[in-house]
Amino acid sequence: MRILNLGGGVQSTTLYLMAMRGEINPIDCAIFADLGEEPKSVYSHMEWLKSLGGPTIHIVSAGILGNDLVKGMNSTGRHATIPAFTAQNEGKPLGIMRRQCTSEYKIKPIERFIRRELLGLEKGERIKIKLTQIFGISLDEAGRATRIKSNSPHWSEPVFPLCDKMMTRADCVKWLETFGIPHTVPRSACVFCPYKSNHEWLLLRETDPEGWARAIEIDDALRVEGTVMSRGCNDKLYLHKSCHPLKEVHLTDNERGQSEFNLECEGGCAL
């Protein structure tokens, strides 16, 4: 069984369409782990992909990340932090929180779906066959491939066709242009992901009012005592690297192309 981890961004979209065209080995299905917090453009793009009639795209979810952050735990009773910036005093950054959201809301739900739904295994039953998991990691992200390989479970053989083809993210963008997609393929990341440049925050504010409002909501909630993010942490938490409330930050366009996180969240960030 060959399974594509579909993040909904540039690289994994390229692989999905390449599989449809026969430019890479066929895939049996794709799995999209939905945190419920992607920008509208990603969800619209996913609907377009599904309309093509290609390999089945399964949607899995462990819950809505922002809601779980605010209420203090996810559906399993656990809590997961996002990489928010820390400061004892506003405007004086100290560090960054651990990123557990990828593991809890992407990797584990995908593995659980593979076990329960695709293979029909009971809880705790071991996978006794070898599956191929395909990742949209491009040549300019090769370090991520190494980390994915070292952290993969025994039953998964991770493969990276874009690296094999010596394709960078820019190469993928060009390939997608030749395919004739009727819209720009978005970058996949939660609307409140802290790994954004000022340009990306500004773009969110100007093009996705609902996404921007959600980011403001979560940013404010991070500093409410008792939220999951502040549990056991004496510092204040912020989404913006300046450690000022996001709604008060003066955003400019001078960081175009200089993202703090210039990679897609392709179904398993592995960082």
C-alpha cells in the first residue's frame, strides 16, 4: 500500500497530481490531517483536488487545535503546545515553546487511521506488513527527510519522490503552473502558526479576515491564565516573534520571501 501524506500545500499537491499523470509510482490513497485551522484557501484547494476524481483523499482529525488550546486539553485528555514565543515582559522575547501540535494533530491521527480504517486492526494490534508513506519534501528541505526516516515506525517506509527528482519548492511551483491549476496553490499552515514573517501575517490580515480574527483570538487566549499553553509556564506567550499582542503589531511587507517557516505543513512537519 502506497499512501501520500497530503498537507494541501505546494509540494504534496505536486505529488498527488504527478501520481495522477503517472509521473511517479501510483498511490492507493492520500490522507489529509485537518487541524480545523487552515486558511480558507487551503480548504478550497482541497475541494478542487477532490473534484479531479483521482486517488481517494481521506480526511482525518483529532479535533480543532485552537479550541483545544483554549479549553486546556484535546479529545484524548492530553494537551499539546504550539511553538509560541515566550517573554516575561512584553516586547522582550526569551524563547519558544515546544511544538507538539504536529505529533498530536497530524502524525498520530494519520497513523491511527491507517491502523483502524485502512488495515482494520484492533487497538494495540501490531502492523505486520510494510507500508510506503510518501512525503512532499523537496530538495531544499532534505534535512526534514532525514528526520522523518529516523522517526518512522517499523511498519512505514518513507519515500521522497521530489528529492529523488531533484526538485525544489520553486520547481514544484513551476510544475503546478504547467498543470493549469485555476488558482494559486496556498501554503499549508494554521492561521495562527507562529512561524510566519511579517509579510505572511500582513497577507493573512488583508486576504482572510476570518483567519486573521481567529489568529487574534488565539493570541489573546494564550495569555489567559489556565489555558493549556500557559500551564506550568511563568512567561507570557505570543504568536508574533516580537512578543507583542498580534493585534498591536505594526506589520510591514519588508520580509517578503523571508518566512520564519518557509516550509509546508505536509501532513507531518517532522521538525
